[in-house]
Amino acid sequence: MEELMGSELGIPTCNGKSSYHMHYAKEAMKQLVRAYLIEAKWFHKGYTPKMEEYIPNALVTSGYYMLTITSFVGMGKMVPKEAYEWVLSQPNFMRASAVICRLMDDLVSHKFEQERGHVASAVECYMNQYGASEKEAEDELNRQIEEAWKDLNKGILKPTAFPMLLLMRTFNLSRMINVLHKHEDGYTHSSKKTKRYITMLFINPLYLKEYNC
């Protein structure tokens, strides 16, 4: 199966076996599943972790480390092994992207998720740890999101040794979550705003006529 997927995606092979690309994709998926298991244990125990315990695990369950790595897989030879190692090491650039995703998600979804039964979000964790009100917790998380955007923009303005094309994969994931979760959970409740955006982009796009200057 691995060799078939690699072949269909145009991933280089070595002696009939897919090279390092699929290995890192599997490692990222295993990392994600382990983090989900930790959340499941917290939920079933009714445990609300402290922020220092919640955030490292929640950044993994945001899915952004896994999504970045799997988005690299189809790029083949242009992605060196070191790029995968860099993502898995969770550098500040990657962490900032995951913070934006996780905290924006928690802010817009924590109320209905708690009603249906869900592990504590960053909002509940912060309130429980510091005796804060919901508004105080939300203000603090929004402050952390702003700081994460600064780190992300700094990473783009002062890029690493890796090509900008790779960095933009992560940057664009953050842009996407900013659209989906700006004021509501546009991922879970996709029939309104998200559906309208998709319709405008792909079904009824606005074409701009080109003029020769």
C-alpha cells in the first residue's frame, strides 16, 4: 500500500520502496493519534489539565504538524529530509501556526463542545487554573494568538534555510483557520459562511478581465 501511494503521488522510490517521505507522514500521524489518546484519557477521567500540560498536547491535536508534513509528501524531491525533521522538532514558526489554530478553534467551539461532551479546551483549562472568568480567559488567549501571528510573520520575513515554498504551506494553513474561525466555528458549522466562501471561489467566481497596459 505504501509503495502504491508513493507511486501515485510521484514520490521517489529506492529499490521498489518509497523513500523517506512516507516514513515522516506515518510518524506525524502516529504523533497525532498518541495525542488524541491523551485527550481521550483526560475526558474519561473528567480531568482538566493545567495550561502547561494542555498546550503541548493540544498543539499536536490541532493537526497542523501532521497537515504540514503530509502536504510536503506530494512535493517529492523538492522537500529534503531535513525539512521533515524541522517540522517534527516543532520550531517556533511551526508552534506559532499551531497556537493560532488551536486557540482560535477553542475560542469559537468550546461552549457547544462542552455541552455535547468534550475534553476541556484552553478556555476551561485557563479558567480552572487561574480562577479567571470566561471573558478574562478569552482575552488572554486572544493575546496569545496575536503574539503567535507576530512570530509567524517574523518567520516569513526572516526565513530559514528552507525554501519559501515550504514555509508558505504552514503560513497558508494559518490563513485558512483565520478565515474559518474568525467569529464562529466555520469548520463544524460549514453550511453558512464557509459554504458561501466556497461557492464564491469555485462555483460562482468573479472573473477579472485582463487589460494590456
